Amino acid sequence: MIKWSGNPLRVATVLFILFLPAASFGQYDLIDIDNPFSRKIPMAIPAFSALNTADGDPALMQKATDILTKSLDFTGFFNMIDRGAYLLEPGKSVAATDQINFRNWTTIGAELLVTGGLSQTGTLVDIELRLFDTLAGKRLLGKRYHGTVDDIRPIILRFCNEVIVQLTGKRGIFDSRIAFISTGSGNKEIYICDFDGSSPVPFTRHGTISLSPAWSSDGKWLAYTSYINNKPDIFIRQTEGSQKAVVMEKGINITPAWVPGQFTLSATMSFEGNQEIYLLTGSGKIIKKITNNWASDLSPSWAPDAKMMAFVSNRTGGPQIYIQDIKSGQVERLTFEGSYNTQPSWSPTGDRIAYASMAGSRNNIFTIDLKRRRPLQLTQDTGSNESPSWSPDGSLIAFSSTREGPSRIYVMTAFGADQRRLLTMPGEQSTPSWSPNLSKN
Amino acid sequence: MKERVSHVDATRIAGSDGGGRTLIACVAISFLLHVALAVVLMTMPALTPSRKFIPSAVNVSLVSLPALGSGAANAPAADKPAAAATVPEKPAVVQEPVKPAPVKPPPAPAKPEAEVSTAPAVKPEKKKESLKHKTFKSSEAIKSAVSKIEKETAEKPQSSLAETLDRLKQQVEKEDPRRKAGAGEGTGQTGTVFGSSAGTGLSSTQFRDQVQVYQAEIAYQVQKNWAFSELMSSGRTELETVIGFKIRPNGEIADIWYDQRSGDAHLDESAYRAIVKSSPLPPLPAGLFKGDYTVGIRFGPKGIK
């Protein structure tokens, strides 16, 4: 080799050095993998155990286990491993300690393990919750909570939030609520339920038609349209408090949407004749006109940075989604597929807009990414699906659907997976509006 | 249209006293038509051809791998044509050989079937002579098809692993253009490994092939163990994590380290876990590597497909 070396070897050496970084990473072969086998993280949640030797109330334990499992499952992040597969001695639960035989959990494929312990003295409870990484064999989170029996749900939800923060670095959805319209009382009234559809309570009792609830970005205000004065006016109300304001200009006053981070909102009004979108103060005073076009402009939805606003306009014929730069006033058409696109909802992550697209007499939910402008259809062949609304972390979308006959509220992931009914109530439910995170901390 | 023409004619006749009125009428009609066209153009929204919508994403939970099941499923299927084969041995009945056709499993060659089924339909007058001949032929054809299927079924369980590896190998090669380019360069690409090929007695292509087969096995194992949720990540698609690790001769994964973090905690950790879960890998092929084999995996979720 060395004999005939000389120049060629030097060239070869140079080539070798030149191509080395491109061909391999560090000093080894590189294999590419771009398609995860599972899009959910396998998680195991064994039943709660008693914290001290005295037996806890089995019903309470069961309740706590259910809340924990259902809440984490609701996120769509995890694949809950069937309890039947757990390697446990029959009738025994996993002690709420750090002494875990991780092999029992890695064998059944669990990457994450959440254990809970509970002890009850009178109406007071102590709850210990832990999150483990089974493969690394270490505890990621450990919390002990003290409260009354009624606090079990808030305690567990608080822990769930910590789990999500630990795993993703972002807040979860467990502090959020969903406002929607229900006809259960015989009129269209606004109700508010928890993120998972539990404990719905009426918010309006106007005895007329109330529509389009919209949360302010601090979650303290709700704006909506109501026909109390026999025409659509906008009502602005504190969610917990008695302050309120009404926007009752001549003509229609509809589709309110709050500007993120501000006590201002936008709404469609027609007091000048044509339907245009106006900017209003939180107390209902008109600040300025945002859109100006001969066509009707309505249904505003704001980008999380409040620099852009999406809305519906029929300026080119059928209704389509447009986006407007607030500073420059420049308007751009966003949707070109389908002839009837309405109800834009800007994702809290800022990169996508969900909307309803009508074909025939049925709506379906789509999202369009703002970079590539490619629509992605999320619902299909399941009745009419409309009114998309994003969860505060942008991972889920609530919407209404007639797939089971009457219109009800459903939830799916941001990519259309795991579509399930949110709640069952008398009457029909529609136009869900997902709140921001509502907790103070 | 006809009406309009006659209307114009009528105006012309009526307005024979002066060309001015005819002209005004013509201009008016032309103007109306233009307005009508403009209105139609403005109010027709969907003149652009609607593109096909992208189907939505669907979650599928896999309970078990299909490999074992498919072998078992084929067995009863193979019995059926055997039963069918006995049918034509009866004194040739016109319809008989046609009937078993739908029962046949898909792998059976279509040709003999087609001959049998088209014959009575196309040339019913030649029935007797040609049918005897063809039925005879078809029974033979069915027999051979059945034996072929049986053979295939017997071979299947063995070949499926080899097929999978082959497929993965092709995939890995296809997906990494850099690897190909590197392979072209020869010495550069295989890095630590190439040095040891001298002692194996393999040609460099043989050696490279064997290494790639083993790499395909690694990719298969790790990919199978990778659970990553787009919803939990920051949602960006250009994320990339590179993790290096050492494989002991017995297949055990020894060291694991990050060579490049993506900045997305969920991706980094999910990738790390996938490698931990993949230990032990299949033992290193004998004589291919000197000591441990160091390899890196680049995890780059491409988003929902």
C-alpha cells in the first residue's frame, strides 16, 4: 500500500477527512428512523392503595383511580395498559412508595407508571401521587396532598397538570372548561362544563336564543350573542362576578372574539349597513373598524400573538377564510379548497387554523397550516361536524357533530384521532368554546 | 337565444323608421349580457377544480404482530381448493368447475379459472367438445395451483423474516442517501467497522451488505420500541435527535449517549427510551466486528403520514 502511495494517498486522505463528517456522525454509522411505532406513550396506572395499614374506603380508592386514569387518558398522549396485564399478586395493590420493581412494568411495555395512595380520616384525606420512568428506574414526580374528600378531584387534576408539565414542559388542559349551547331547557342557553365534560352548569337563563360564547384570554369574561331584545346583541359578562356590558348597536351584533392578552374584543356589527368586524373595549365601546369591504365579514378569530386575525368573508363569492395583518391591514385569502369554509379557530400554538368546510349539506372539520397552506381533513362520513375550538395547549379540538343523530359535543386530537363524545345531556348541544387555563397559579 | 334574436329582429322591423333605436336595443342587450356574465363569474365560487382532500389521521392499536396469524390463516384456505379439486373429477358438469372459483384463495393463479369461466359464456354452441377438454385441463390446473399454494404456505413462515429484513434493508438504503454516497466513498463511511473487514475474509461489498443487514435489524428493533406523541412534542417536524450507543457482541446495549439533542424534551426522552427498550439486540454477526459495534440513530419524526 505504502509503496505506491505518494500523491494519491495524500489525496485520498484529504477526501477521507472531507467526507467523514457527511457520511457519519462522530465516529460511527448512522441509522435514520422517522416513523414511531406508537404515537402514544404506554402508561400503567395501578389502583390506588391505602397509605397506612388501616384500610381505606375501597369506593373512595376506586373513585380516585378512575379520576386519575380518565383524566390522563383524556389528553390522548398515553396508551393506558390494560390492568389485566399488570404483573401483580392477585388482590394486592402497588404500595405507594418509591420501592418499585420496575422490571414488572417494563415487561408489560409500560414506559411510565403512576401510583397513588390514599388515607382517610373522617372527611379529610391524604393523597400521595408519584410518576415513574420505568426504563430509567427513577421517580420523576412525587407529591403529597392534604384536603377534604370533596377535594379529591381537584387534587388529582393538579397532579395531572404536573405530570404534563414534567413530560412536555407545557401546561396541561386540566384547569380549562368548555362553554357550549344546549337546548335542554327548551331554549338555547349557554352552559359551562369541565374540560372532560363533567359537571355542566347553566351560565345563561335568558329564556331566548343565546349563541357563540367566547372566553377572554384570562378566562374571566365570557362574551356571547343573545336575542333578548328580539335581535342579536352582544353580552359581555364576568364568569365569576356580576359585572356586565351589552353591545346593542342598530342592526346585528354577532360572533364576538376576544383579543389575546387584552381586555378588548372584536365582533361583527352592521350598524353602518354592511356586516364588518369592529374592535371594541371590554366594556362594549367601539374602538375602530377592522375590516372594510363591500362583502360581509364575520367570525373573527385571533392569532395568539394578536398580530393577525382570521375571519370569514364572501368577497369572492362563497364564504372563505381570510387572514388580516392588524398593523398593515393587509388581507390574504387562506382557503381555496371547498366552496363554503366558515368558523375559523386559530390554534393557541399559532401555526394552524381549524375551520368547518361544507360539502353538500354537511360540514366537516379541517385544519390548515399557515406555512404550507395545506388543508387536513379531520372528520369524515360522520354526520355534520362544525364549530371547532382548540384546547388551551393546542393538542385537542372540541366540535359539535350530528353523528349520533342530535347535535352533541365531541373531542378529538389536533390530528383527528380519538374522536369521542364529551358529554350527554338532554336536548342538543352545539358551538363549544374551550377556555384558556383558568387556575391562578 | 332564439327568443332574443327574434326580439332583435322584431325591433329592427318595428324600428324601421330609424337605425338609432336598433342600435340602442343592441347596446342594451349587450350590456345586460355583460352584467349577467359578470354576476355569474362573481357569485360562482367553486370554478377552480376541487382537489381531493387529505384523509384524516387514524389511530390503530396493534394487539399482536400479524406474522403468526397469517400462517395459520393460510392453512384452512389451502384445504378448500383441495376439496374443490375433487369436484371436477365427477363426470364433467358444465357449471361445476366455475362454482368453486370464488372460494379460491387469492394466491391461486387466475388463468385456469378464466379459461373455464369464459368458455361456457362465450361459445355456448361448442359446449360438449371444448368443455370436456377444458374441464380436464382445469382440474389439472387446479391441482397444480393447490400444490403450489401448499408449497407456498409451507415456505411462508420461514421466508417472512427474511422478507422483512430484506424490505427493511431496502428501506434503510433508500431513506439514507448520505449512506449511499458514503458507501460510494468506501473507506469513509463505515468508519470503525471497515477496519475489521480485512480479517473477515469477505469482500468489501459482501461485508457492507452484512453490516447493512445487521443495521436493518437494529432499525427494526428500535423503531418497534419507539413511542412518540406529536401532541406532546412542540409540534415542529424538523426536530432531530441523534443518540449513539455501543452494542456488545452478545447484542446487549452498553453505553447510550446523546450526540445531538433536539431541544424537545419529549423527543429526546422517547428516543432514549426506545434504545433502552431495544436491549438486547440480536447478537453481533460472528466475525463481522472487532469487539463492540458503535452505531448512532437519528430520530426525526416526519409527522402524521
